[in-house]
Amino acid sequence: MKLLQTVFVAGLSALLCAGCARPPESAAPSALREEAAGPAFSFSEASPSPEESLQEESNCVLEAARAVVEQIEREHPPGIERICAAYEYLIVNTVFGPPVGLDAWRYREPVPDAPLDYLHNRALSPLLFGVGSCEDYAAALTVLLRELGYEAEYLPGLTISVYGGFVDHAWTMVRLDGRWYHLDPQLEQNVMRGGTITYRYFLKSDETMMADHRWGESMIRYGGLTEEQVEEVEADYLMHPCPVDGPARAPKQLPQPGRPDRFALERQLAAERRSYEAEYGPLPDLELEVIPPVFGEDGYGINDDF
């Protein structure tokens, strides 16, 4: 189900980052994993093949993604190293914060013939401006992986907040050598210390992710969803099982991302839009597809005190 909303970017700040929080270091994985027992996870509809997922049309988001992909393909062999390079790219080049310029595709070349879908619209801010919330990290990684030729899916779910309860969140799944895995670059960035990445959320199994995530059937069992949210999860987000962790990776140092000047970005984008409209005429009002699936504007637990 696609949720459409007229977007005024300045008013979305609190909404778009409210559900992305770092799980506390004191979380008890063994206790949380007990909830993993229960019905087996169901398969969602088959993911698009790599050929189907590569879009023929062009826009500023796809151009940015393809530039990253070209660099990754030059520097890394196919397989796990390319997936890891895309994962690390977002961690190094994106800082957590409300996204900017969600309508920039309307006045940046190449301008697409049709509005962007949710995935590409939410990938815009990390790939073009280096800032975003958990939904933006997840969307951008999904786009990069598909452009690299892998089956990948955006996954809405829950994670543990700094206060100990679950909040809405989003991450990515990828298929490698016939198996599906979880990847969560935004939480990976949050748990890094001193620039050291430990790959805590890279190519992980359902069992490992269950320590501080809920999704699909486990999210429904946990509770706090409306009937409509349950129906959407059952229709679209009963995801592929991830039976094993990927190969362990040694920790390493990554460069620390610099924080972009948000006000300078917004001034630049406003000037770009004025320039475009001076040449082509005013842009009409348009509903952008940017409201997260399942949780919408209100987030998790809107009918409960979770």
C-alpha cells in the first residue's frame, strides 16, 4: 500500500527521525531472542530480478546512485565485497537527521517524466545531500544494491529506543548466493565508537536481528499495531527467512562523516528551484511519496502506550 502526502519539507523534521533510535548497550539479547520462537516467517512476494529492478529512465537520484555503483564496481570484486562497500558508503557519507530536498528531483537535471516512487524519493537525501533518517538510509541502500544487480528489499519494522521500548524503524534485506540477510547501516553507524565499524548489523540472520529488531510476524506478535497496519504487514512485509549470519568481518576504522550545513543546503535548493521556475514556469503542487509504509506519519503504537 502506498501512502501519499503533500509534503512541506520544513514541517517534517520531527516526523521523519522520530522512529530511529540507537538500541542501548545494555539490551539483553538472550531474553529478547526468546520471542523468536513461533510460526515460521512467511515469504513475501518474489523480489524483482536484478534486471527488472534496474530502471531505464533517469533522474538525479538514479544518476547519483549509478555514480556510486560505478566506483564500487571499479574497486571491489562481485559478491560480499560490493555489498559491504555500499553499506560502508552510506555510513561514511551520511549523517543522521531529517532529510532535505525531497522535491529536488523536480528541478534537478535530469528531470524524470513521472513522479518518483517512495523508495527513490527517500533515497534522495542521503545520495545527494549526505543526510537522512533511518528510512532514508534503508531506501538508499536498497537502491544501491539493486543498481549493483542484487535482489534487495526495504523493510519497515521496530527497534529498541534509547529508553528501552520499541520504536518504528527501517532497514534493508539482500539476497546473496541464494540466501537472504539483514543489513542496518543506520544503527551500525549509531553503535560505532571512535570510527570503528564492527559489522554488528551487516549480513545478519533473523536470530541475530531479533535481539533488538521486530518485523513481519514477530512485529505483529509483539503488538501495538492497528488492524490496518497488521493488514499491510501481512500483505507486503512478511519477509524472506534469513537462516544464518554471513561471514564474520574484522572491525576496522572508517572515516567520520562531516555534518552538512543544513541551512546552506536549503538556501542552495531554494535558489535552484527559483532558477528552474524562472525558465520553465512555476512547479504545480504535487503529492510526494515519502510517508513511511505501515507506520505513516504517526509512527508505532499510536493506539497504545508503548
